[in-house]
Amino acid sequence: MLKNYFKIAWRNLFKNPLYSVVSIGGLFVGITFSLLIGGYVWQEFQVNEGLNNVDNQYILTSDWKNPNMGIDFTSLAPLSKALKDNYPTLIENYYRLDGINVIISNKNDHFRESVQIWDSTLIAMYGFKMLYGNPKTALLNPNAIVLSAEKAQKYFGRTNVVNETLSIENFSGERKDFLVTGVLKKIPKNLVTNLSDNYVNEIFLPQGSLSFFGRDQWEDWSYNIIPSYVELKNGIGPTDLTIPIQQLIKKNADQRISENLKVNVVPLKEFYLEKDNHLVKRMLYTLSFVGLFILLMAIINFINISVAHSSKRMMEIGVRKVMGGRKTQLVYQFLTESIVFVFIATFLALLCYPLAKPWFGQLIGKQIPELSSFPMYFIGIPLLIILIVGFLAGIYPAMVLASLNAVESLKGRFKKVTTSIVISKSLIGFQFIVALTVLITTAIISQQVDYFFGNSLGYNKQYVISASVPRDWSPEGVEKMETIRNEFAAMKEVNEVSLSYEIPNGNFGFQLPIHRFNDTRKNEVPMQSLVADSHYLDTYQIPLAAGTFFRDDMQVRDKVVINEKAQRLLGWESSEKAIGQYIKIPEDTISYMVIGVIKDFHFGSMADNIEPQVIFNPKTIPNFRYLSFKLRPGNVESSIKAVRTKWSSLLPNTPFEYIFIDDTLKKLYSNELQLKNAAYTSCWLSLIIVLLGVFGLVSMSINKRIKEIGIRKVLGASLQNISFLFIREFVSVFMVAILIACPVAYALSKMWLHNYAYQIEIAPKTFIWSVLLVTGIILALIVMQTKKASNRNPAKNLRTE
Amino acid sequence: MLLELNGIYKWVKSGGNRVFLLKDINISVEEGEFISVMGPSGSGKTTLLNVLGMLDGFDEGEYNFLEEPVHTLKEKQRANLYKEYIGFVFQAYHLIDELTVYENIETPLLYKKIGSSERRALVADTLDRFNIVGKKDLFPAQLSGGQQQLVGVARALISNPKLILADEPTGNLNSKQGEEIMDLFKELNKEGVTIIQVTHSEKNAAYGSRTINLLDGRMV
């Protein structure tokens, strides 16, 4: 019997190819998309899974009463070690790291790298595998260095590089050779070597090298920027550590810290999903929802088309019933058919997966895993999809078809199915709602993202590139860099060059509490402190509100520039009033004169409010990281080439790794850009599925009413008249869909925009255009289809057998 | 002269051969005639009627309708021509199931873009003339065959055509209903409407003033 079902299903597939293509096409799109999203979600849950004993691995995070006192994902440097030493019954092991950014050279090849200085516990605790070298002794020597296989390839072109040397420059310009003592196997993504997306550490230095880099503060209880990890003993929970941690901090750290700090013990697995304001989790939820909705739309399509198609099957159903087929048997038959359809769609989706993978990965900015990287038992998932989706999609049409009255069906009357019109209309209505909502929110997301890159930045990002310079943070170092700056500025390809610690990417060096000279600490304002030379304003074309900016011929040691926000918060009514006034850093002996007020500009993401800023000259605070170049308009590529040539003669030991400010911004908004891309895709997919659905329904409807079209044509109906017959079927549903979709889209967009301190206005225009667009496409589709039917010779339609 | 067919040929290709549906048809019809087309099944009666009604084309020959050369007209002009001058009555009535009697009769006027007040007047007039005012809100399924055909005829006449083409109008009716329809045609003909009907029955053919006999697509 089952074989018979399959045979019929298979034949039906080819009997009406258009119907099959439309049904399978919709399911195929939905399932492919769901598989891709499923792969991505699975991969995100695999993070950290490569670590030994991952369920016992925790990270210590910091909850500061005043968020300016420290970073949330780091902890006090000696804390984890002290825990292990004092509570060996609770703690199995601990790990600390210091991430630094250095230039590594192999002879004349220089690269800037993120390097992790580690506690010797790393390999034992997390079980990283070594390809070459002895894991026990690899990092005992303070001059040792361990690389990943990939980095070994990068520097030496091969992986067995034990006993080779690499030289590293420290922050005061000294060089030292390090001996390669080990090469690590490929490290699966985890939060130990890859705590944030900006720092992927694949090069490791021993704890003994800390002093060379001047960071030997791991015993200092006020040193709070060290990521710290612990592995708990079996059966110990994070709450068991609450009191030990409190006691240790109270005993060792000063009062200001112990009063303000709460240390949390967070499972590594959870931390990945929750960090950065639930970033990963939000993305997972968003994508899963989108995937689910698209799959749902595809299923609805299938249901709608199957029901509409049923008029063609009436005769068959009648005959089957007259011949004694029971209702359940018919239900089974139709279910088999839908399962065969879903099987084909799933099969095609699996074939398509490797092809769509790179495209989708690029779209959301993540690697999507290969099919072969899934565990073996995942083979059951497509089977499960086939059964579940097949059942969901098939059960309703099967029930409708199977319950048709035998005699009525034989006569070709289709009374029963017309009662299901409400259901089928609500289904298509749901599709309209989803498509419209997705379209409108996509439009709004895209407007907001354009706004990030638009004219509201407060500075001019055009033709500006930045490059990291070596750190020599001494007054002499500053002087040397100023000379180099002048050399660059003299180039004809370059408009302006500036030396600074910050570029507008949200990362500022330090936060300072500041109050007016004659004021008390009570009125102090925490401010972002920037360090920039006198050319910063011209390079970024930030407008000045009052006073002047630093000038080369100025004695700048006790002078600062603030932004308007700082001026307001410090209590000066106007920018002019602030000029010539003095400000003070508490407990600092000197006070600084405000010589200028700049207009507010977006230094960081528009998610956050513009913060008060105070700008120091590098001569005051000898810290710097970047040279920013404002190139002259014209051939940018050749300008960059000229700068590169100049760079290699001025800074021979430093790689010229430049980045456009535009790309810096793209990094800053990478999540938003990913969201925008994902939104575009789901927008396309949902439109395609809706159009497939409308196409299927209209063609079925035309089939059913082919005779009526004939009659109407004979009576003189034109193409418009006939198109309108079919358009009318969708008008009311579409109207209701608009009424529901607009407020839903508005609410969703508002919710999302709520994340941003600076938002676009949601304009009615957006809604109108979206509705018009969808209406237009649907109308065009219907007219195209009816045109074909209407051009048919009515004499043929009316032939009575 | 209302219309004229000169040497009309119509064929379909079957394999390499032409199968003729109409062969060398020459007819001229004056206004006010009542013509019956007779012949066995498959002799080409319905095809001829479709050609006359401009619903179907032909492969060779000339067709002039009210001095207009139909064979040279474009699809749209042809449609305008038959919309204006020709009414159709079918054996299976071909009423639209979803529309009431009133709306069925009104449909051709909608397509001719006639204003609503005039439409109402015309439909009321027609309903009255055919004595079906009481049934105007019923759906086709609620009427007997004879009544449905009556609506069909009323619908054909509403736009005041010069020519009515009827394809076995009584084929699905019992004899009494059939007689009533034929009497109606007779009466219309007296009022000046030209009628061409396809029929199997000698008795119905006798209502006409002239009979054209077809056999295998050829006039005999």
C-alpha cells in the first residue's frame, strides 16, 4: 500500500510540473535558509567545547559600582592565583593572561600581532595539543615563544619551526630574540585565546617575559585589567566562591576597590552568549526567529497551493471513495505526497548548502560550518525535517481533500473546499503580514545604518586613513614622531597628518574625573581623555565652537581643549565663557587652561551618547598610537603607495598597516551591518516566498475559473476587467495585512532603534513606499498571469466536452 | 447585408496532414434573417458559429461584417465589433455561478462601460420583458434549466445586438421549455434581430427562414 502511495505521489509530481516547482521551490528556499541558520547556531554553541572539562571552566568578571573604574571582563591580577593557593579544595586550576599588541619580525618581515602572555597553566588546564615541542617545558624559559601552526606558516612557510627565532620590539623600542619552543595544533574557537573578536591570540609568550614589556604587575591587587579564569573542582558551583572571593579582596585590595567591586564567576559557555550586552545571544535569537518564520511561510505556501490545487484532484478523490477508499487511507495518501515533496526540497537544500554557505557566511560575517564538520548523528536532522515539515504542511490539505463528499466530487462540485477559504485567506494574509513587516523593518534598519555613515558624524571621514606607529612613550619619542609627522605632512599627496592616541572608533585611552579649578570633587565629571596633536582638528575637519585648538608654536603643557558636552556639564553656559577658564584633575597639582571648545562629534558608536571629552596634547601626556592621514582627493591608491614608500624609509621596522576611517566605522558597526545584510536576505526570501504563493494561488484560481473567464470575454471583458477579478481576491486580505503589518513593524523598529542614542525619525514615507512596492509586485504578477489566460481563445475554454 | 463569408477554410494539423474543420464556406446573411445550421456531430456547426462570432479565427477566406473586413482586423477591433453587435446563447447557458440573475444580465453592460443609472434601467427593462423580475436575486443554481436559458437569452439581448448566435440553445432543455425559447427567438426575429442557431432538431430548424446543412465541414 505504502509503495502504491509513493508511486501516486511520484506521478503527481510530474503531472503538474508548475505546481510541483512552486511548492518545492518555496520549501527548498525555506529549508536551505533554516539549515544555514541551524549550522550557524550549532557552531555558536560549539564555542569553548574544544576545551578540557568545559563544564567546570569559569571566567571571573567584574561588576564595578562605577563602570569607569574598570573593564567588566577582566579582574584583579592576583585574584585567580590567590584563590587556587588559598582554596585548593574548590579550585582545580587557574589561568591569567595579558594581551599585548607588538611588532614581531622574522628578519625583514614585520607584522603587528596580538600576543598573549600566559600563565604556565594554559596547556594543562585547557588541553591544547602541541604539534611540535614539549608542552611541559615549552614556556619555562622567559625567552620562549609558542605559535599556532597557522602563524608558523605565516612567518616561516612551514609548521615545524622549533628552535627558530623571532624578534619582538617592546614599548620602549628595545628588541629581543625569542626562541620558538612549540607549535600548537589548530585551536578551536574559545574564549581563552579569543576573548573578543578584536583579539585572536595565536602567539604565546611566557610569564617570564612580562618584565621585558614592562607589565610585571601580576602581584598587584590594584591592577585590574587581567582576564582571569578558573577551573572548579567537580561538584563545586560558582556560588561556593562568593565568600572566598570577598574575603580575599577585603584582605588584599585597598578599600576603594573592595567597596566598589563585585566579582562574578561565570561559566565560560554562558559568558560567550551573554557578553557584550548579550550580543551573540541576540543574534542567535534574531536569526532563529527569521529562519523559523521563513520556514513557516514556506509551509503555508505549500498548504495554500495544495488546497487550491485540490479541485484538480476531485475526480480522483471521488473515484477512490466510490471504490471504497476510507478517509484515513486518503489522508495517508496525501500525507505521503507532501512528505515526498518535502523530501525533494530537503534533498535539494542539502545539495545547495555548500554552495550557499560562503555567501551566507559573508552576509552575516561569520564562518558557517561545513556539512562534514557536523557529528555523524546529525544525519537524522534532515530526516526529522522531512517528517515534521511534511506532516505540518500535509495534514491540513490531506484532511480537506479526504473529507470531500464522494458524489459531489464526482460531479465536479467543490462546495466543501469553499468553506476553507477563511483559513486559506488567513494563511496568505499571514504571509503578507510577514513580508510587509520584514520589508518595512529592513527599510528602517537600512536607513539607520546609512545614518551611522552619513553626514551626522560631526567630522569628515573622507580620504582619511590611519596607521599604528611604534610606541615610544617618552617626551623624546613624541618629539621623534612629530618630526616624522612633519615629513609626511610635507608630501604633496597628503593634505594633513595628525599624531594621536585615539581615532574615532570608540576606544579611548583613559577616563579622568575633572572639575572646575575653583570647584570641589563633588562636581567632578568623568571624561573621556583624548591625546591629539595640533593637527587633529584639521585632519578630521572637526568644527571649533570657540577659542583655538593647539598650535605648533604654542606652549601646550598646561592647556586643554574640551568638547561642548564637557563645557555644558562643567557648567559654562556658552563655549565662549569656557575659554581661558581652568580645570583640574583631583589630586593633581597642576591645573589646565581651556583654550578651545570643539563641536561634539561621534567619537564612538551612535548607540551611546556623546561623552564629555577633554583633549590633551602629546607634549602633556606622551601617549600616542596612530598617525592619521588626510589624503588629497584624486588617485588614492597612488597616494597610499607614496605614503608607504615614505613610511618604510622613516619607520623601517614597523609595518605600514593602514585602514580607512570608513572601514574603521564598518568595524565599529559590524553587528549593525550584519543585521542589515541578514535583514536584506530575509526580505528577499520572504518576498520570493509570498510571490510564489500568490503565483500558485492565482494560477489555481485561473484554472478553476477558466470557463468564467471565457464567458466574460465573450461578453466583452477586457484584460483589465479579468485581472481585476483575481486582484479582488487579494484586496481585502492585503488591506488587513497592511493594517496589522504597519504597527507591528513600527513597534519592532522602535524596539531596535531604542538601542541607539541617536536615531532616525521613522517616516510615514517608508511605510507607504514599502506597501506600494509589495502591491506593485503582486499586481504585476497577477496581471502577467491573467494576461495569458485572458489571451486564450474563449471558444476553447467554453467547449463543453 | 449584415455579413458575408467568402471561401472560408479552417484546418488543424494532425501529423503532417491538414484536417479540415471548415471547407470553402460561402454564406451571406441579410439583416432580419433567421438561419438554422444543421448537420451531424463533428460536421463543423459550432466551429462555424465561433467563426461567425469572431471568437475563433480561420485560415483562408474573407469575412465581412457590416462592410468591415473581419479577417484584417486586429484582436481588439474584432472584440469591439462583437461586443457591439453580437449576442451569444449557449447550450450549457454559461451563466456565472457566483452572480445573481440581475448581475449576470448586467455584466455585458459593465464591460461596455455604461453608466449605472442607464444600466439599472436597461436591466429592469430586460427583466420585465422576460418576466423574470421576481427571480432577479436568485443564483443560477436556484433556477430550472429553462429559466437559466431565459436568463442567458436576456443577457445576450441586453446590449441590443444586431445578431444572436445560439449554439443548440434548447439542447439541455425539455421540449416544453425548448418550445418557449424558440418562440422567444421567433418573436425577437420579428422585431428585427438576426438569429443564427445551431440545432439538431428539424422542428427547431423549421422556426428559421433558411437552413444551412453542413457535412464534414462543407456546405451541402
